[in-house]
Amino acid sequence: MKSPYLEIDLSKIINNAIKLQEMLSDKQINITFITKGVLANLDIIKAVQKAGIKYFGDSRIDNIKKVKLNLPNINYTLIRIPRLSELDDVVEYCDYSLQSELDIIKELDKRAQEKNKIHNIILMVDVGDLREGVLVADVLPTIKEILKLDNIKLSGIGTNVGCYRSIMPSVENTQILVDLKHKIKDECYYEIEMISGGSTCTTRLFFNNQLNPEINFLRIGEAILLGEDSTNDIKINGFEDDAFILSAEIVELKNKPSLPIGQKGKDAFGNENEYIDYGAIDRAILAIGRQDVIIEALEPLDDQIKILGGSSDHMILDVTKSSTTYNLGDCISFRCCYSAMLTSMASPYVTKIFK
Ligand SMILES: *Cc1c(COP(=O)(O)O)cnc(C)c1O
């Protein structure tokens, strides 16, 4: 097997999907499974479909196009607010899209008109994380304009937290959406069908019985793929957390000093590092680097191994304390956290193996 390789255990992903789907559907909450972290991989999408999930979402129109060519009837939401230059594709390939700019929505209406289609949108509301979304005070005026458009259907409102400014989902910030839904009904006589309440980090409110019952959609990637909620820094109880295992080969194994010798500059990525002398150590160099994966998001399966750092093509480990005897040519394996999964899935140098 050509290393480095990423082993993907589909049965673990299916187990997580079935579990979450059962828990959420009990409370009439739909999952939109977010595929951007796995490049909209078809094997994974088909596995998640088997678990009964019907809605899918991705940030990249190219990913959605690819899936639709293979699975034309799949329901897909574009979850990154679109570029002006991709609006024709949005109308053509997406069942829903998240939106936050009235001018873009108006243009989308024109494109939908040209194609004789109605396009469904979910208006994003910024409840504090300061990524995408209309400010709360602007929601009603914006919606009044949207409701004038013939070829746009306002299907829902949504919000995103926990991604950019790491604001946590809370009872208060999800309540904002529910209040808005009622205001829209009272002032615009319009009933919103969907409240897309958040991502994996919002499941914490659900597990604590704090999620407002009017939230009826969650956009989920990490919980199903990795069984964890990294914004809240928790593993999800009873979920499989090791569906993605990355392995790379040892190309140097030597006992060397821990303190570099010579005058210190910046490393290959512009960082200045501090070093502590803790004597000579057994070091392994792996043939994988920052070009392939965000190494900070890897956890060695052998927990006596310490990741010391890396450069574009090398990763350096301290294996002194390990009870395993490693040899040149052996592979060392790591559990992937989200950004390691995302980058190694995207690296053309990493072989993907489905189990
Ligand atoms: C990535 C993303 C998600 C999914 O987040 P997870 O943490 O993987 O559940 C949901 N919504 C939007 C807008 C996203 O960009």
C-alpha cells in the first residue's frame, strides 16, 4: 500500500449517522449532512444515505455538481454564500442555498427566471459569530424585499456560530431565530418552513434538552464523521471517533539532541520557535508534511508518541517513551481531527482506502 494513506471506515460513519438521525428525528429535526470536509466523497455520501439522511450540503458548487451528475435526485444545499459568478450554477444544481446579500438574491431571482425555475433560499442571520448573515435588525426589511421576488422562495432562516469567532451556540442566540420566525409571520404574513439552527456545536444544546423545539434543521458534518464536537471540545457520547486514520512511513530513525545547534531564525512557515533541552531523544521522521495535512490536528494512536513538529514534507516525532520498537519503513498511525481529515482528504499525495 502506497503511504501515506488515509483509511476511512464507512461502517463507523454509518453508525454515527444512524444514531444521530434516530435521536434528532424523534424531535422532528432534520439533518443536512455537510460533505465539504470529505470533498463530497460519493462512497461516504451513499453510506450516509443508507442511514436515512435525505438532505446534503456543501460549500463548493463543484462538489455539488459532481454529486448531482452521479446521484441526480439527491437534495443539496449550497452552504457558502455564493459568488456572483456562480449564480447560474446555483440555480441549475442546488435545491437550496444559504444567502445573506439582497443584491445577490435579486440577481439569483433573474437567473432563476431565465431558467423558468423557483430557487429556494435560507436567509442567514448573524447572531454574533460575525461570519455570514444579515444583522438581526435588518432581517425584516430584507425579507420584505425578498418576498417581492417571483422566482425566489424564502424557505427558511438560519444561523452559523462556532466557526469564525468561536461564539458558542446558546439558548439565547437560537431563540433569536425563533423570535424572528414569529415576527415574520406577524408582520409579513409569511410562514417560514425551516429554521436551520446551526452545526455540530449546536447538538450540545440538543443533548442537554435546551434546543428550542422550533429549530427543525441542523447542518452536521463533524458529529457524524468524527464523533466529536471540537467547538465545545467534547467527544460525543457513544459515537465512533476513529473513522479516519492516517498512516505515514518512517524514513529516518535516530537518537539526536532535542536542542537544535546553531543560530536560530524562522522556520519554513515563518514561525519563531522556542526550544528546551531535554537531552538526547529517539526521533522518527515520517514522509508526510504540512503539504498533506494540518499536523496539529493529528493524534498518534500510540499515545506515548509525541509530535514535535513538521515542515512541508516531513513530520518529526519523539518516540523515546514508546513501548513499541519502531523500524525504518514502519508506518505510524494517527486519528484525524476535523482539519486533518479535511486536508488529507484534499491532498493528492494521500492514498484513500475505504473499509
Ligand atoms: C462547515 C459548515 C457546517 C458543518 O459544520 P460541522 O462542525 O462539521 O458540523 C455547517 N454550516 C456551515 C455554514 C458550514 O460552513
